[in-house]
Amino acid sequence: MTAFVVDASVAIKWFLPEIHSEAASRVLRSKRALLAPDLVWAEVGNTLWKKVRRNEITAEEAYGILRDFIRFPLRTYASKTLLPAAWELADQFGITVYDSLYLALVSGRGRSLVTADRKFYESIHKKPIGSRVVWVEDMK
């Protein structure tokens, strides 16, 4: 079975009706193993916190999403072990260490990263490692 690394921009769309939510749902329904650095838990939590602060969802809704998300079939890897490779990628490609953690997992596991973060995708897709990054809508 092919596995994919997914970032928080994809994971949050499994729960909230946003642009590209249907494409993110296809990734989830694909029956592929889904991987992420453990940073994904904090990123999804922070996104929900921001949505509560902006009155886009209630705190109760956010907590329910967090409870559901924790049970999702997502295999996570310790950021601590990915950090040296992530630092090198961040330095080499001029991207954040946060985004580089996902790329380090891709590099170490021989898979592709699926993202719905347009700014990140545009910043990386023409660079050498960009061939390993897939725009969420391009997933079949």
C-alpha cells in the first residue's frame, strides 16, 4: 500500500467545509497509509483555536473536532528525530522548519507530501524537492 505524508492544511479540511475539503476527503478515503510529523497535532489544534477566536466555530465544536482527530488513522513521527534533516531542508530551500519537518518525513520515507497550503506549494514545487510535493486537488 502506498503511503502519503499529509500536512495540517489537508488534515483540517477533513473536518471543516473549506475550499479543497472534498479533495482532502478523497485523500482520507483513499485507503492509503497517512503519515505526518507529530507537529500536525499542534498545528490542527492551533488552527481550530484561531477559528474559535474569529468566531467561525464554537469552542465546543473545536473540542469535538480535536477528539475526533486524535482517533484518526494518522501515523505520526517524532519531530525530534526529523529535526536535523528538516533544518538542512529549511536552510537549503528557504522554507520554514515547520514545513521542512513534513519534507524531512517525505525524504526519509520515500513518499510524497500532499498539501492544501497554496503559499507553501508555490514556494517549493519548482525546486528539486518539489517533485515530491503534490497539490491536494491533483490527488486522484
